[in-house]
Amino acid sequence: MGETEVLEKYKPNFEEWINQFNEWQTRIGFDTAWLGDYRFEIKFDWESAGNNIEFGDFEGMPKWDRRMQIPQQSVRDAIISMISVQGDTEFGSVEQQWHLLDSAPTEYDRKSAMRIMCEEQRHGWQMAYVLCNYFGEQGIREAQKLLERNSAANPIRGESDRPRLLGSFNEPIDNWLDFFCFTHFIDRDGKFQLKMLSTSSFKPLAASMGPMLKEESFHLGTGANGLRRIVKQGVIPVALLQKYMNKWVSTGLDLFGVDESTSAQWAYVYGIKGRYDERESSIPADREHLNEESRMHYFNELAKEMERINKGRHDGQPELFIPSDNFNRSVGKFVDIRTTVHGEPFEGDDEAWKQYLHDSLPNDEDVAQLNEYFKEEWIQYREWKD
């Protein structure tokens, strides 16, 4: 059977997946009436994907258009894993966020969040399409799993025995400050991941990234814009805002994975996933420290963004800052190292450390205080323009 015949064979399976997707929306509590006239579409940018493999041991060879062109099963498995993780994050974020729509501070914020949730679902839809239509029975199974896992933070359907694959997508997004931090810090990590896949040796994956990156830019902008408007309004104290920075930056840094990652190294060898600046860099890749390099780019970008956010603060208010990259880490070489938010070694026993984390990250008292601020005009008003 030729590759075209194989793709035709698996088209009905994607149609069946769509039925499961509709059931997933109902199961997690997402009201499809919120979509309005939005329609999910499959979008490829074949031109931006390029024709030849751009890095790794297969560099210079034609990119793989079909499953059977991929040289070995281990490479296929790695590509499927990359696609599955990406799709998993898209659906996880919707499960975390949809419940906020009824409490939006302005119509602008509600419509912005709704657009983000539509586009995140489209991104997951795109990844499921690639799995179903290019990877046969194995891809179909993985596409189904995208709808079977549930974020542990889903207010209706959180299931700890089948959580989302990455920790950030099981974190509760309890309020709009969480939402703005998530879209600013975690969606920014998403931008990095998409850009690193945009040069992939598997052409349908690379071609999926261009449209997704264009949409993702709105998500990041929503987060940055929201934080700037909060700072300009000056109602929520900077000290309280800082705790949310500490929380979401650390989990965002964890998303880049372990240090000296062999899986990242092999993904580079296969040409599946490049560096963030793969097309711009003239320096050979340090294959043993790919995650660390990406994390460094991300951390530096956050610092520059925080400078922009701080420009709107009121006179006499302290600056918000990006906490040290070794504070409160759950992945990598800093896991068992206790440091302050400024990166200094923490001096104290276990109880003192627990108290320090309590004072540096959002706690129950902070949430109660924040809920009081939400009763005021806590964010600068902005009009929605179609």
C-alpha cells in the first residue's frame, strides 16, 4: 500500500477523533457556545518549513514528508513523543483556564482569554491531525490519549491518576493574576518549544509551527499586557505580585527539562528539534547542554520583559524582578539546592526553609488578600476592538 493510500485509510480515524474531541469539551465543562463562529482548521506553512534537514546527523538530506521516509523506528517514536507532548499542553491549558471566563475583569479580558482557548484547542487539534494522518495506529492511539488525560487543576474533571504530562499544566490557575502569569511565562515557554520544532526534520511538524507561532504571539502579549495594566493600576501591592512571579517563573524554567539531557541530544542528532536560534546562530551546537542553552535564552528574555513591565509602576514602588533560576526548582541540577529568590544559599533548617517558601510563594493568606483586591478596580481598563 502506498503512502497516499495509507493517509486515505486513516482519514476516518481523525473524523472519529473529532467526535471524541467534542465529548472531551463537554466532559471538562467547556461550553461550545463560547466558540461563536470560530472554526477549527488544519493549517500548514510548507514554505517556512524548508526542504532540507537543517542540523544533526542527517543535515542536508531532504526533510521527511511521510512516515516511511523516517529512517528508523526510534526516530519515529521520538517524533511522535514530541508531537504528543505539544498536543497535551494545548488541551491541558484549556482545562486549567476555562472556568475564569465568568469572572473576567473586563470584556476585553474575557474575549482575549476566549480567543486563547480557541487557538490552544486548534493547536491540539493540529497535533492530533498529524498523529492520526501520518503515524498510523500508533499515532491514532497517541491522539486518543490527548483527550484521555486531564489536568489535575481542572475544576470539574481533574484526575490525579492520569494528569497532563508536564507539571505546569497540572498547576491550578485559580484567578486572573494566575492567568496573566501563565500566559506571560508559560506560553512564552510554548513559543520557545514551537520555534525549536519549526526547523524539524519531519516536514509536517515543521510546517505546523508557523501558524501556531503566529497565534501564540497573541497569548504572550495577553499576559504581558495584563501584567503591565495591573502594575499601572497600582492596586495590588508589588510584594504580592512578586510572589506570583516567583511561582510561575520557576515552573516555567522546569519546562525546559533536565540538564545534560540525552533525549534533547538525540532529538538534535535526528534533526527533530533544533535550538531556539537554530537558523540565526553560526555557532556549532553544544549537544550535551541543549536544554540549558534554551533555558538561558528564556531566562534572559523574561528579564527584558520585566524591565518593560516595571516602566509602568507608580512612584516609590519597588521593582518586580525575575527570581534566580535556581530558586524553587523541581527539575534539573537545582532540585535539591536551597537558595533565596536572589540565588543566595539559604541558611536555616527544614522549618525555616518551609517558612521561607511560605513567605516567597502565594499562600492561603495571599489568596484571601487578593480576593479582596479583586473587589476593586484592580486592573487598568481596556476596550475590546474587533
